[in-house]
Amino acid sequence: MMVGMKLPKPEKLRIHLHPDPVLRKVAKPVSDFPAELEAVARRMLELMRREEGVGLAAPQVGLSIRLFVCNVDGDAKRDLICINPRFITLEGAEEKEEGCLSLPSVKVLMRRATHAVMEAHDLSGRTFRAEGDGLAARVWQHESDHLDGRLIIDNMSATDEIANRRALKQLKTDYPA
């Protein structure tokens, strides 16, 4: 955590929807690794599973810190918690449709690297390296975008804009003023 930043109670965390301003902030690096951080990450995994997602970034639960969780195959033993992630290698390219838990009903064709090598910290602050292909590489890139305040709608083609117009309008209408 950033020095002086207090973590909310994990049970208070919920998924924030577009156009919530927290989704557009560049998240701050984590410098302290208090025990409470694990409870936050576990709650994020719980929310991700409940919404049938494969990844969830801290800004999506209202925390502007560089943390994301993911699991691309559903096996809880392979839950991945990444703090301060950074890419070492991004190779290949593939266009596929992506959704986002903060943008329900919105789908956007996204071009992403098909192979990624990432370095991150675990909950104890130890550095680790992970290598992933296909969906794993895509999810890591998607969640890292969230940490930089970027959303899939930032890359919409004209076709995507037309296809998602109604869903985006509804999100803006439903957002509390």
C-alpha cells in the first residue's frame, strides 16, 4: 500500500461500473504489503468469480493501487495475485472480442499480444515472473490497462461504437450523479 493509505474492509468492496471516475485514474504503486492486502485480494477473487470473470483490477473495486487478480481456468489453485505488474516481453498479436466486468454487456474487438512475460510482486512483496500465452496473456494486458486508467471502450472501432451505443448510454444513465 502507499504509506498512509488505509484499506477498506473487504466486505465493503464492490465492482465499480463505467463511468465511475476511479476507473480512469492511474493507480499508485504498492510499497507496503500489510496482511490486510491478502483479504482485499481474496475478496476481489470472490467478486470476479461471482460475476463469472477471469480477471479484476483494484481500480474496478474502487482502489487506486497497482494490483490485479486473475484465473483463466477456474482452478482456485491457480489464482494469480499480481502487485505492481510490468511486462518484460509482449509478442505476437491477435484480435479477439473482450468484455469487462466494469462495462457489462459491452464487447470490443481488441488487438493484444499472444505471449507475455510479466514481473510482479506477490502478497509478501517478493518478486516473481510469470509467462503466459493466449487468454492468460490477454487477461494480464486487459487488467494492466485498468491500472493505467484505460478501458476497452478507448479502442472501439466505429462498428463497436454502434454495437455498444445502447449499453454505454444505459451505464451513463444508471450512474449515480
